Amino acid sequence: MDYSRFLSKISAARQTNPARLTNELAKRISSLIMLAGGLPNADYFPIKTASITLDDGTTIEIGEELMKIALQYNSAEGIQELVSWLEDLQMKIHDPPTAKYAPENGQMKICVTVGSQDGLHKIFDMLINPGDNVLMDEPNYVATLTGLRPLGCNIISIPSDEHGIIPNALKDILSRWRPENSKIPKCLYTVPNGGNPSGSSLTAERKKKIYQLAKEYNFLIIEDDPYYFLQYEKTIAPSFLSLDVDGRVIRCDTFSKVISSGFRIGFVTGPSPLIDKIIQHTQVSTMQNSTFTQVLLLQLFKKWGQKGFLDHTDRVATLYRKQRDSMLAAADKWLKGLAEWYTPKAGLFLWIKVKGISDTQEMITIKALEKGVVLLPGRAFMIDSSKPSPCIRASFSFASPDQMDQASTVCSISGHKEERFYLNV
């Protein structure tokens, strides 16, 4: 593929920072006479060792030599051993067809980011010029919307339902352009599992159809999948990455939902020429993710092994499934006949459409808050956030089942008919 067509003017002009460490240099730093970089002297670091206690009572020990690495600069790509571990994980879970390709042909490559949000910001910086067309299902993740709007791109809404993007609707939208048209959308952004806020999950059949449209019209797919490990059905649809025979999928993953949001560790998987551009951006922005958190996470992975990590994610998913079921029970108890919703197969959110009103903005930001209930109104997740929405996003990740039931009894007055309805978190 010719990846130059997808690059923004800023990204195309960006070059590698020669002062930044590469993974090859980082591996050999102890055996080199380092006169090039402005590395601080590790002998002067005030923290010498650390002992981390896990929930099973065992510990992870970071000794003096490892601590010197943990507190030092490292590669913008991520520390090599962690990157290699993540590559093995992607091979186990997704088995990307591009893994054996040549780099220039879109070989799979990974870089560590400061959470997946950092990865998304750098992807948009890499791809989007003012006036470019970007495809997105609606409703969608509010942080993505607020990140895209200032870039001056045209965000094109694709109809969706509980199974995600509707392929025929996407095809109708794409038919506005000929495949060779320079204004054809550069990329499609979607959260394929447990969409935020809708809770929708794309089926395998739909993913295959969407990927074929991406081939036909030559656009990239940005697969933002923070809830991949929080899927509640036995059958899991293959990822876009696993379908990617062309090197046109950029996948964002994160450990925020299954290990720690405060770690701020995510990673981006995609074609080598595009990941290299993200790394160049990192070199002049965040410079790298925290070496300390990368070292700590790597020690945890070494202790667990790949199987131990996947067992852990299964346990977390089981807990959140129970949370989801408690939310559904509260909704069924208090909202039946007053609102509509569907059962999310993944993620952390219930998307509720309240009957009989056109907009939930005042209801959520004023009336519910006065009653001590915090939700998000639907219009925040729309491409045009000024338009009214009868929907509510309720998260079931944090509140206890009793709190969910208690919050469900909060009531307000809706519309000129003064109908009584109940809000749920």
C-alpha cells in the first residue's frame, strides 16, 4: 500500500529525533560509553528499590539494577522486552496476517503509548488535515469527538444499531465518491466491542463486510478496542486486526480497564510505516511512556505469564458481567415501559432512551444531580452536540448493586404532560 496518501502534512514533514534512544541502544546502554544523549546519572536517583504487593499476597521486587533502568529514559517505542511481550499477545489473540509481511508492505508493529487516548491523539495527528473526511458511527466516544472537532475535518455519521455500524448504510455513504477520488474518507473510527456510550458490539459478519468496503474504497480502519477483554458472550467476533490482509488497520489497546487506569499504558498495533510516524510524534511530545510503569507491568506479566494474564482478564470480565446484570435488573424494575435499552454484550455502559421527551440535558445536568445521581446526557456523544437527544449513558462499572437500585428510584417531571419517570445509573 502507498501509505503516503494517508499522512497529514504535519506527519509527512516529521523526522526522527536523532537524540532519542532506540531500543537497540537501550539494550546495550550498560556496555556503551554514552556521550551522545543527555541521560541523567543513575547513581544519583533517590529511589533504590521497590516491593509491590499483589492481591494474592505475593510480591514483585524491583532491585537496584532494575530500578536504574526503570527510572531512566528509554525508547519512544516502549521498552523492547515489553513490546516483544505485547507482540506475542497479539499473535496469540489476533494472529494478524501482516505479522510476516515486509515492513514497507505493512508488517505488524507495536508501540507503547500513554494510554490508548494518547495513541488516538497521535493517530489523528498523523492522518488528518483540515477538510479531510472521517467516518464514524453515532453515538460515539466523547473524547474522540472533542479531539477531532478542532482539527477541521468533516465527521461523517454512519447509522448503527446494537450490532454496531450498519454495512449497507456505510456503503450508501461511500457511494458518494469514486474510489480514486482524493476526497474519499481517509479512515473509519469505531469502538467495535461494548461501544462507548452505546454498548453495541460489531458482529463477525459486519466486520467482514466493513473490511471489504475499506479495501474497495481504500480507507484505514481505526479499531479502538478498550473493552476487548470485557466481553460477556462465549462467542467473540474476530477483530479487524485479525482480518487485515492489506495492512490498513490501526488498533488501539489499553490496560486501563483490566489492570490500572492510573498506569497510563496502552499500545497501538498497525502497519510499520504508520507506527513509525506515531513513534516520531512521541519523540517530540511525551518522549516516551513512563519507564517505571512499563518495567512494573512487565514484571507482572513475567510473574503471570500469558495464561495468567488472560485468566486475570477472565476474572475481571466475570465481575463486570455481574455488575451489568445488576444494572439490567434495576432498569427492568424501574424503567420498564418508560425507557428502552438493549443488553450490552461487552463494555461498561447501558444506553437508555427515555420515552416521551426529546432531550435529557436538563434532566441529567440539573434534576438528577440535585438528587445525587450522576449520569451523562446523550447529546454529549453526538457528532453535533447541540442537537437534542432522548438518551442517557449509565455506567455500571463503579456503583454497587444497592446504589444502582437506589439511584433508580430518583424521579423527575418530564415534558408538558408532567409524566413521572425514573432515572437509572
